[in-house]
Amino acid sequence: MHWFFATLYTIAAVLFFGFMGWVVTRMAHLETANYWMGRLIVWDLYAVAAILSYVAFVGAWHLWEKLTGRMEPTHPSNDNPEGRSDTA
């Protein structure tokens, strides 16, 4: 999961600094630079959508496994010391 948080923090930083750069180029009337900063922000928002899609997919997958009883227990209980599922 280290790769996920590194990607998430990078995307958040690019979005924040891209917005700051967009505001600065807008105030300085640098139209070409402002155009490219806007495009950078839009592409970064695509990356945000990809991360949110991944999170939704993994969450739905885990919910499906939990609802259908396919998810293995994460900790062995006292009744089942080996951590095996009763349905297997």
C-alpha cells in the first residue's frame, strides 16, 4: 500500500501547486502559461478519478466477498485456532 499513498500524495501535491500556479499565471496575465496550467490541472483531475475508481473497485470487491462469505477471517478466534473458515 506504500505505492498507493505515494501516488495519492503526489496527485494531491500536483493539484495544489497546479492550482496555485494557475492563479499566479492568471493574475500575471500570462495567457499561454495559464492555458497549460489549466491543462495540467485537468489531467491531474483525471488521475484523481482513476484513484477514486480504484478505491471504489477494491471497496466493492471486499464488500462483495464479505456479503457472500468468501472473505477469510483476518484473526484466528479461540474456537478456530488455525483461522480456517467453517464453510471450507
